[in-house]
Amino acid sequence: MGQIENGQPADRRDWIAWTAVTFLVLSAAIVPVFIRMAQAEAVPSISIIGIRLMMATALLAPFAFRQHGQEIRQMTGRQWGLVFLAGAFHALGLYFLFFALESTTLMINGVLRRLSPVFTILIETMFLGAIFSRRIWLGTFITIVGMALVVFGAVEAIDAGPQPLLGALLSIGSAVTMAVYLSIGRGIRGELPFLAYTWVLFLSATLVSIVVMVIFKAPMFGFTPYAYFTIFLVAIGAQIFGHLPANYAVRHFPATIISLLMQVAVVISAILGFVIYSETPNLLQIVGSLIMVGAIIWISRPQQTS
């Protein structure tokens, strides 16, 4: 039998952690499609972000307070500050993501957002004292080579979106904020139960989004029932099946490993883009995607000890 820690056998904790990562990857690949569906209903991106965060925060609140109400009430000022900072970066990343999807294709957005491992490695090395093996560094380099091939392939594509350069820059901004968000979570997640941390994070991001909605006078009401349904799909897919598993997984995996595993979402997004929006990848994009997947599989394998 596996070792017992925090009331759970080690093998069961590993199974739950890998399940969380799987949900995270699928969410990252599918949610952009839901976002496009909501945008097609003439819902402003700022409104989609605000409403989805409100929905997710409200849905999670009863579970968070039933299980960890005392821990939430006993959070220190430092903990509130760190979680609020993570929530602010989470909200900022959403704005980058949504406006990038208005400007370029699912493939380009997905590839450049997955640059987060580069920024995550820098953050964890410089500020968190993380030390990575040569395999991680080499795997990261191979992953970047694969991403470069996909980017070059996207440049050669006939239709890369209405504003591909702006979309690319916003996608890179999303990668930076994702790296910061995951790294902050890695630093504080050991101090808080993951459900408590996640709800406070959602609350913080919701407060930021409300301020942005007020500033830009983004509407909350007046959309069609189908529009609200698509926003609900975004909220469930992203916040519940995406960020909730992410906040659980960062306690069991370094943020860099999670970021690298997220490269699989690029391939799934490419397939969805082809099937739904006729975004046909060219040879460079296919080769680059295969290189990324191979590097990820190699990195995620357990190291053999002698």
C-alpha cells in the first residue's frame, strides 16, 4: 500500500493530480471555442469575463465555505495580498486571451500562450529558488523549437486573423500572466486548502473585472438566453474544469511541468480550429506540434534513479 499523507494514500493523490492536469489541458483546448461562441453572440469580451467570473465565484462559494469557511476567515493579510495579486494576474490574463481571440486564430493564440514555460522557468529560478535538471531545460528548448516551427507556419498561412500581430502580442501577454499566476499559486498553495485558495482567487479576479466593467461601461444584461448559455459554458469549462484543477495540480507538480504539459492543448486546439472554423494547419505547424508533444512526453516521464 502507498504511503499515507494528508489522509490520502500517495497513489490516490497522484491519480487525482494527474486527473486534474488532464481536465486542465482539455479545458485550455476547448474553452477558446466557447469564448468564440459567446463573442459571436455580440457579447463584449469585457462583459464575458466579468459575468463568467461572477458565475464561477457564486457556484463555488457554498462548497468553499462549507469545507473551509474557518480557514478563509483566518487568512492573514499577507495571504490575502498574495491571492489578490494572483487573482489580478488571472483577470489580466483573461483580457489578453479574449482580445487575442478577436484578433488571430486558435492555433496562433494557443501556440504563443504556451510560451509560459519560458517565463515560468525564469520566475521559479529567480524568485522561488527552483533547480531544474538538464532534461527539463533540454525538453523546454525542444518545446520552444517546436513552437517556433508552428509560429513560422502560421506566418505563411493565408488567413491568420484580422490583426495577427496584435493577437500574437496579446497571446504572449497571456503567457506571461499565466506564468506569474501559476508561480504565485505554487508559493502560497501549501499554506491554504486548494478549494479555499481557488475561491478567494476567483473572488479577487471578479472584483478586478467588476471595476473594469464599470470603467468601460460594459453591459451585464440584455443579451440573448443563448449568449448567457455560452458564457455559462465558458465559466464551467474555464473556471471549474480549468483553473480549479490547476490550483490543485500546482501543489503536486512544479508550475513549469504544468506549463509544459499544457502544450498538448495546442494540438487539440488546432484540431478544433480545423473542424469548426476551417483553420487548416500547414506542414510546419503539424511538424512543430508533433515535436512539442514528443518533448512533453519525454519531460513528464519519471526519471530513473540508479
